[in-house]
Amino acid sequence: MTPPDPTAPRVRPDPPPGALGLATATVDDHGVLTGWSEGARRLLGYRAEEVVGRPAAELRAETATGDSGGDTARGSPEDTGGDTGGDTGGGTARGTGEGAGPCLAHGPRWSGRIALCHRDGHPLEVELLAHRGPPDDGPAGWLLVSAAPLEPQEPVTPADHAFAQCPCVLALFDTELRLARANAYMQAATARSEEQMRGLRLTELVGHGESDRVERAMRRVLESGERLELETHLREPGDRQEHTWSVSLAPLANRTGGLRGVCFAARDTTAEQEARQRLQLLNEAGARLGSHLDLDRIAQELAEVAVPRLADFASVDLLTFLHEGDEPPEGPLREPVTLRRAAHRSILDGAPEALADVGDLATHPRHSPTAACLLKGRAARHQVTPSLLASWETKDPGRAARIREHGVHSVIVTPMRARGVTLGTAFFARHRTPAPFTDDDTLLAEELTARAAVCVDNTRRYLRERRTAEALQRSLLPQRLPELTALEMASRYRPSGAWAGVGGDWFDAIQLSGARAAVVVGDVVGRGIHAAATMGRLRTAVRTLADIDLPPGELLTHLDDMVTRLYSDEKTERFWSFGATCLYVVYDPVSRRCSIAAAGHPAPLVISPEGTADVLGPPIGPPLGLGELPFEIMETELPEGSLLALYTNGLINGREREIGDGLETLRDVLSRPAPSLDALCDDVLRALPPAHPDDDIALLLARTRALHSDRVATWDIPADARAVAEARRSTTEQLIDWGLEETVFTTELIVSELVTNAIRYGRPPIRLRLIRDRDLICEVSDASSTAPHMRRARVFDEGGRGLMLVAQMATRWGTRQSTDGKTIWVEQDVSTGSTG
């Protein structure tokens, strides 16, 4: 015979049906016996037909063994959190109906010792376990189970010590899934001794829906002979909080390999589960909070992350300087503290706990929880006791009344600070969740608030830089377009959305000599203050180069050189931080000629007076800063009333639109009639870009005008000094014809000096032209490229004073070069006293 294994678990086989070790009965809600097992017959001697249908109270003995106080039931309620329902001073314990049993009216379970009457008349004290609702979907009522009687103690071995003191819940179940052994942790978890539990199934011990699932898993272990791991959630007796248990089930085999039962091991992983949930919540918060650059959106994300997984109600209040765009206040905060409600969220519809609506200002008096939290700079957790609530009512009665109304019992207030700047507070409350906030909850609230504070401060810094860049950009863009004879103009500028940042798009209109006009639009690569500053440099450079009347291609060449120098001076590794595109157009209302050059910029659209839209296709040169190819010029004649549309990429390109589709939409909108150019600009912006574009948008519309022959006079001048008098006479006649008699004397002096210089120092052909515009323009052209220079004549010099006199009499004057010579031009203001 094989000797017994001293380390093998003591598995007690389940007693056969009807054995004294296990007796069960069922009682309905009226205290009437509805079921009676064979074990109950062996225990008390009654057959089922003798007791079923009779009140259960009739089975109780009149006097309990060892008790001198009368009819007594000694027990303890479980999972009720209230009174035991029994009279421990010697009275009778009444149950549901008329004596259904002790304490059955209180809670779902009861256990204790009770004296029953055997059929032969002697009293019998048994350990009784009562569950609400019998298993296996039986009728509603109670299941009464008696525990197995004590067995003689066997010698204690080291294995017994190890089993009893194993630091987890450990139990052995036989092949019928009835408990054979339980260690100390199992007894503590169920609040019963091993003797009270022996012979009971897990469903009879726990009486919880989860126990059915675990018991089915135990059956699978017996059937498959393989280990099984699962997670379950149970509430221990007397504990309001549900715990998470990690359960391991393993088959028990004897030396020959036969199954003897199941080993049940469970470990309370509630703390680990909560830690994982907190970590998951922090990860989610990091992903959600860092995806926005909007103060209110960040606050709303914080409230949504916190409710309902941390709190039943959460609110976020920010100091007012954030929304107003001011710098943080210097020094400590002053009481009372005024905050703006940025967001709140509740498990209740409409957030009735909130005292302030989103966007409203709220003042927090001194020593209120929010003000105290801000002034101390650290989080505070409060259990809302009657005394604490009474003290709050004296400081902030409105909020205290709202707390009392909704039964708030636990509160956390955390300051929102980042990089030494106080930004606001976050408030968390519980009123439906029964468990109060813990230290771990406080740490979690602080971490969530800290992450939100960093995002809020990042947004504050970004908005400050964006406002600075926008202010710089607005100051560098033209405040209003000039009134030009050559062009009727309207413009629009729309900055990009908050995410993209301020770009370097720009436009301008410049009056040139000879009543001509230049329009320019450009785009600097990059964003922020640097892009805005670079745009300002380019705009200034274009205006300077336009003042010397450079042709469009030559102007872009000089601009390209300047961008290359900027790149070299900054010595930056980011070459494209100085990249830029530019389109420069010059229009002459006298000849109606249009000259265009482009540096990597989209070609303009021209809409004929009949409404046909075409792309003016000049050869597109490289962007500014590459310095590789020359910039070619395209010249074309535009009918009077033609419409030029200059724009940047942001107007026709975007994430939701291909550039070709945007161009076709622009063609369609510009071809439609509109009451004015301003209205047409609005139509374009409504049709094309989204509400928050990814890139800046610049749009400039210019409708061409013409100066007809009745406002222009031209004469060819012979290279002979005697022609000067004839030039003066022709000029006088033309001025009288235009009604400009008051300008005759001054204009004669100017014409005389310019024609004399052209004859003396220039080369033929020589031409004199007068243009009657808002100003009177006098131009003298010759074939020499030598530009005149104004100098200071000495006292006895016979010449050298002509250009100085011209400069004193003119509003503006200058020289422009052309491919066939130069032109000296002079403008006079004729608005006063003019009759023409």
C-alpha cells in the first residue's frame, strides 16, 4: 500500500445526498417552507412531506442550548451595513412574514447559530447560512444551508502552516466543488470560519452573480485538467466598495494522476486595477489636452476626462487675464479672487451643481476653498461634514447652499499653475459616488490639473506671440490702398487659423511716375514674428525699388539678391525660413500696357469687361532666395475695365481642396457681376477658404482705367536750342486748353529747364509729354541713359541751378530708365484753383 503523502491537501469528499453533513431547505417570502433535502431529514428527522408548506418558525426550539435568556438566535448580518435585525438580549428574532427565520428581513444574507427542534423533541444547535434567492433559478425566497459538523483535528504539519498562512485567498474544493479547506485569508474575506464553510459550494458561500461564473470555470478546470486564470469583482461583507480579484484555478491530482478537486487562489488586485485606471486616465488626458490651442477647449477636455471616472462634477475656472490677453498679474493674488468659468461637466444633465455658467465671472471671497487653494498654491481635499459646511456657509453661502442641495460629500480643489504662473483652479466633487476621495484621488487630480495647466500656459504663450505677430503684420501691411487714376482697387487679408500661426502674406499698391501704378503680392515661407518681420523687409524693399522705376524683372532680381543676403547674414541652417514668392505688375493707363514678372508665385487672373476669366501666364521664375535664373517679363495690353486678381496660395489651396479646383472656383466667382469690388472680394472669401484656413490669405482686385488722348499731349522736340521757345509756347496753349492758367508760369520754367538739359546733354530723339491727371505731369525723354544730378551752384557760376529750381517748384520729380534711354518727370499739385 502506498503511504499517505503528508503534504497532500486534505480534501474531504462531499457527503452523499441525505448525509448529516449538509442540510438545505428553502423558505418563501412568507416564511413557509418550500423545499426540504435529504440532508435536512437526516439532521432533524422530518420527512419532506411533513414540513413542506408549514411555517419555518415551527422548527425552532423553545430554548437554545447554552443560552439562559429565552429563545435566541445569535448571528451577524452581511452586506447590509445596518442593524442585525435580531434581539441579542433574549428576545425573539423575527424575519420575513411570521417568523421566517432570524434577520431575513435585513439584507441579502445572514449567518449564525440557531436552535432547532429535532423530530424526537430534543433541541439541536446548528450553524445556519441563509441566502436571498435559491440557486438554479428557483422560486423567490430564501435558501437555508447548514454547515458540516466539526471533524477531529488531524496533526498539524508544515504544509498545514504554509497553507494557512499563504498571503492570498486559498481554498480547496472537492470534485463536487464543495469546500474542503480554507486558509486564514479566505476566512477573513468571507467573514466565516473554515468549519462554517466546509461542505459549501462557492455559490452558497458568496451568493453573488459572479460566483456562478467562477464556479463554471472551476467545472471547466475539472473537465479539462488545465489551469485557468480569470478576473472577477466582488464586494466583501461589510464593505461598500467592490473589489477586483485575480483568480487562479488549478486541478488537484493524486499520485496516480486522478483528479481530487480544484485549488482556488485569489488575490485582491483592486489597488493595481485602480493604479492602471489612473495611468490610463492620465494617458488619455495627455492625448486630449495637448491637441488644442484653445483655452476653453482645454478646460472642457479636463472636465470631460475627470467626469465620471474621477468625480461626479468638475469645473475649471481661469483667471481673467488669460481671456483678455494681458500679462500675468505681478505679486500675490488679491482677495477676493475673480475667476472666469471656462468649463464644467456633471453626471447630471445640465450640470445643476454649477453656480456659474460657462463664460461668467465668479468672485470667491477670502477663506473660501477656491481662494484658499489659490493663495496657498496647493491642493486641498475636504470631507464635507456638517461643521465644515456650516463654516463655508458663513464665507460663501451661495456655493455652500448648492453643495448642501446636491449632497456633495467629498471635494478636491487644485490650483492650476505652470512655470511659476498661477492660471486658475480645478474643482472636483462627489455626490453620487458613495466612496469619498482618497489620497490617490488627490494625487490624480493634481496630475490632471498640472497637465492641463501646462497646456493652458502653452496656449497663453502662443496667443501672446500670435497677437504680437498679428500686430506687427498689421502695422507692416498697407492701412488703406492709395487712390490711383490707373486702377480701382479692393483688397482682403485673412490670417490663418489658430493652429497655423501668423504667416508672411502681403500685398501693396504703389503710384509710379507717368500716372502708372504697380501692384504687388507676396508670400514669405514660415510663420510667426520672424515671417512677419521678413515680410516687412520685403515690402519696404519693393517700395524702394519701385521708387526708382525699375522694370518688374529687374526689380525681382534685386529682391532676390536681398533675400539671399538675408540668408547669408542670418547664417541659419533653415534655408527656407527666408524663402519667399512675389508677383509684381505695372500698369500704364495711357498705353494700357501691363508688365508682369513672377518669382515662384501663382499667376494672376484677368477678367475681361465681357466677363471672360483667363490666367495671365508670365514665365514663372524661381522663388526668391535661390538666385538661379533671371526673371522674365510678360507684357500685354488690357482693355479698359479689365479686372486683375492677385492672390496668395492660401486662397485656392488647402487640405480639403486641390489647387486646380480652387482656381476654377475663383474663375467662376470673379466672372459673376458684383455691385462693387469690395462686394466681389467678399464673394470670393465666402466661396473659397474655410472659416479657419491653414494658411494666410491675401487678395487684391484691381480694375483698369485709361487716360484718353484729351488728357495727354505729346511733342517731338528737335535737338536745337531754338526749339525751347516753341516747347514753352505749346505747353502754354495746352495748359490754357485744360483750364490750368495759374500753372503756366511755373510749368514754362520747368519745361524750359528740362528741354534745355535734354538738348544740351542728351541725345535725340527728344520728346515732351504733358499728362493731366490728379497732378500735372511733365515728362522729357531722350535717348541718353545718363541721369541728371542736382548740385549746389557757386555764387559766380552761370549754370547748375536748373534742377534745384525744378525740385523746389515740383511736388515730386525723378528719373526712370528704359531700354531706349531715360525720362525725367516732374509732378505739380494742381488741385487748388484748378478749373479743368
